[in-house]
Amino acid sequence: MGLKSVVIDAWSWLNYKPIYSDPSLGMPNRRAFPEAHASWVPAADERRLSAYKLLAAYDNNQAAELAEIRDGASARERREFGDPSMFIETLVSHVMGREQHITVPGAEQTDTADETEAAAADRVQELLREWADDELLPMRMLQCERKAVGLGDGVYLLYWDPDKQRPRLRTYDPGFYFPVLPEDGDGADFPGRVHLAWELPEDPKRDLKARLRRITYEMDWIRPATASGVDQQGRAVRAPVMTEATDDTPSTPVVGAGDQVDAQGGISRQYAWNDRPSYRTCYLTDATWELGDLKGAVDVDSLPMDRAVFASNGAGEVLDHLDLYIDFIPVIHTPNTVPPAEEHWGQSSLAKALQAFDELASTDTDSARASATTGLPMVGISGVTDGRQQYAVGPGAMFKLGENGKLTTVDTSPALRELREHGHDLADRAANVVRLPAVSLGTMDPSKVPSGYALQLSLGPLDSLIAGMRLARAHKDMLLLRFVQRLFIAGQHPDWAGVTPLPAKLVRGPYTPTDKAAILEQVTTAYQAKVISLETAIRMLAEAGWPIEDAEKEIEQIQARSFEQARLLADALGNPDEVAKFLGRQAPETPQAPPPNLPAVPAGNSDGNPVGQGRQATGGNE
């Protein structure tokens, strides 16, 4: 009967665009999105990859260029002035905050009873901050957030670099990310196999054909040890390491160093960060295929391994199911929003306002056309004396008219004014849909804000928006720092010897203007009233933007000059060691005051008074 099905999924908000949902096919246009229709791309990922490309076109002012493929050359006349990009940049700065800090709970508690626990937390915090400085963590986060806000998803990859002796952090485009999600589980579950795949163009100078590269991280059972070798075709592969056969015993596979074989033949391994042995490990495969060799019904998860060419790392190890000796996949998917139930993907911040951006671009195009007629008005001339004469409108132009001749001009400025006002209305509508108040975009006149309370109320939608976006990232940030600690331990870095991984948090700074004077007054009042600790007060000031780099050192410097509190502590405890520790100084070796040194009694004066001085008479005459 020719009934049309309505598709509602994570990218159905793009169904209104004919180039994305072709009326005849009901799927993205193949000419506009050839990458999404590659033979190795799973059918379930075609709409996702097409949505990424379309969103990237809006971000780069190329939506008209993409629409030209279907609508013809007239689509290129549409004006695009960077409004989507401005929204993305604003949201990225807000969700990132002015600054980022790595904190480990317990590292700032200088007065805790368990000094060993506090010292361990402080040590882990210091090491993680050093790694963040070396790895340029804020810049890597900015790269990932740019992808997450604009496209809906961001991807981190962590790997151990033996040359730099630290975990390296890379950011990947989500279009390269192909997780193998469980069919009967929650989409939010961590996948057991992850592919990072992309095509490599043909290189005639190097005589290289078009290829497909795929990096795979997979959790699987621990198997016997392997080593680099060569197969019958001359390809570099990994082969099991076997014991030398003797007359009495045949050759058997060698178990990896530290692995144990149980009674059932299973191989277990004790990881330094786990309390009990594990039977699973993560394997890495990095291979390349020529696109011409991919025949039949294959996708990124079922590529023919007999046609693969495996890469090698810096140590010469062939990356063919290389055992990484870790029990996690070091790939972290960061969604822009909290995914719906049983979903895995986030949603772009431009999603719900995309139609408003289309209308805004159309209005800008009409305004550009109207401004041409306003700047160079249309003139009608009647009653000319010479009909063969050509007239040009310009400064100082003279026109010879007849007895009833006249000049008529067409004023299009009212239409231009209406178009500009309509453009402002559309921009406000898009900001309201995205939940970006005018004050956050910098388009509001500060003099028109009646009070700070009114300003705070106007930021309400932005507060709820950023709270939801940061909630979607909170667990991923903790997971990132947890993986960093484990990779340091697995890499046997000397500074991490004997260190136990601890929960760490990535604290994002404020994103709205803060009244530092008001916050200082609140913190001071609360601290003097003994309702908050000094550690909490310092943390509140640091989050408000005060230049406090290390909270623990700041507390030590404050206490080193708190002599009045030290005196009260001495009166309460009577222990000089505790007082010296509070001030950060060394206690004296003699805990008690020396005995008083009185002057000697003069000879001939038993009452102790000096010679020549008598006692005062109490009555009578001498």
C-alpha cells in the first residue's frame, strides 16, 4: 500500500532534512555520505556516521555545500555566519569550567587520625597532577569536549608509552569508534570489544592502494604466552611459545610469567590493583586491509584475518592479539548527554535547535539580498526627452525629463528592518531551545540587568543544562584517572612502586561569573562560626577562582602563622610536640622549662636582704 514507516531513534531529529532521510529510500543520501555507506560499515552505524558529518558541516559553515549535492547550485547561495559554531564554543567553555583540578579524597585532611592514609592520598594526588601537566590534560579535554558537544560523543584512548614512561592520552573522532555492544544487556554497559577504524586514501607515490585500518581492544580469556613470528605467507604474526620437546614429554605451550593454571586448565593472573586473581585480559590488534580484498558480507567486526597486515610497536612486538597485561579496555566513550535507557550514544547540543539554525540561515540570506537593493535603490524614470539615452544612478547624475517627468525610488529598508528583527527573534529562539541565556552568550547589555539576583535567576536554565552535561561526564572522568593509575602500575614506573590506586576526581571549575568578595565573606563567617573546616573553606575558595594551586600547602602556610590557635592548642593538650607539628616546626629537645636561677644570699644577712638594707619597722623605737 506504499505506507511509510516513521523511524524514531537517537538521530531521528534529523529526519526533517531530505538529504539525511531520502523520501524515496528513507536513509541518508549516498552521494552526500559515501563514508557511511562503505562496505565495511555496519548497517546500524550508517545513520550515526551521517549525522556526525552533517553536524560537522554546520559547525564549519558548510551545510549549504552539503545541501548542494541534492538541491543543486542554488543551495550554495545560503549565508552561514557561524551561529552553530558560536553555540558549541560557548557550551564547551561552560562545561569545561575556567580551570580543572585533580583531587583525591583525604589528601587535604591534615588533621586526620590516620596519617598513613592521608599521606597515601596526597602522594597519589601529586603523581596524578604531575601526569596531567606532562600530558597537557586540559588541552586533551578541550579536544574531546569539542567533539562531544558538537557531535554528541567523544572518545579517549589511553596507552602506555615505554619511551616517555607514562600513559599517553589521545582523542579520537567518534566516527572512528565502533563498539560491539551486548545484544541482551544495557547499552550503557562497557563493551567487551571496541574497534577504532578508518579508511586510508590511495597513495600512488608510495604505490599504496586504498586501505582500511582497524585497531581493536578486546577482553578475552588469558591464553598461553605468544611471541612475534612469521606465517607461511610471510606475514608478521604472533605464535604460541612452546616448550622444547624431549623423548618423554611432548612440546607444550608456555604460560606467561606470573600466570597460574588451575585444575580445570584455566589461566589466572593476579593484577596489582585487584584483591583476587582474574581470568581475563585485554588484547590489542592493529591491522590493515586493502579495500579491494573486502568481499562479501563483511563489516568492521568480521573482517577476514587471513588478509590482514599486522603492525608492530616500537619494541618490535607484532600487534596481533598482543596481551597488554591489563584487565580493562583503555578506551573511554564520553557522551554529551546522559543516554536514554538501554542506549549508548549521546546527543549533540545542536540537535533540537537545528531547524532554528536553518531558518536563521535563510533569513540571513534574505537580508543579504534585501541589503543590496537598500544600498543601491531601484529608480523609475518617466517623461524622458531622449528614450535612447542610458541613465546611471550615482552622485551628481543629471537627468533630462519632460514637462510631466518624474523620478520614483523604491525603498526596501522597511523589509530589511523586518528581516533583521526576525533574525534576532530566531537567534533568541535557538538560544532558548539550547538553554543558553543571552547573558551566557555575551549578547546582553550589563546595564540592563536590574540586580545580581535577577542575573542568577536568568542563569537557571544554563545551570540545569551544565549540571546534566557534567553528570554524563563525572563517571568517565573518574574512569580516566583510574585507568591512568593502573597503567602506571602495569608499566612498573618507579615512582608508583608500592602505590595503591585510589579514587580520584576531576573537578571542573565555575562557569558563571562569581562574586569573590561575597564568597570570601560567606567562607569567613562559616569558618569563624566553626560550621566548616579549614580544608572545606580552602576548597570553596579554590572553586570560586581564588589563586590557590595546592590546598594542602595553603593550609600549612596558614597554620604556620596561627600563633594564637597554637597557644590555645598548647593550653588544651599541654603537648609541645602537637603544637610544633601544628606550626610545622621542630619541637624543643627539653620539654620542661629550666629551674629558676636565683642570686646567692650575702654573708651576714640571714633574711636574704642585701647589706645596708633593713626591714621596715613595724612599731616602737630601735
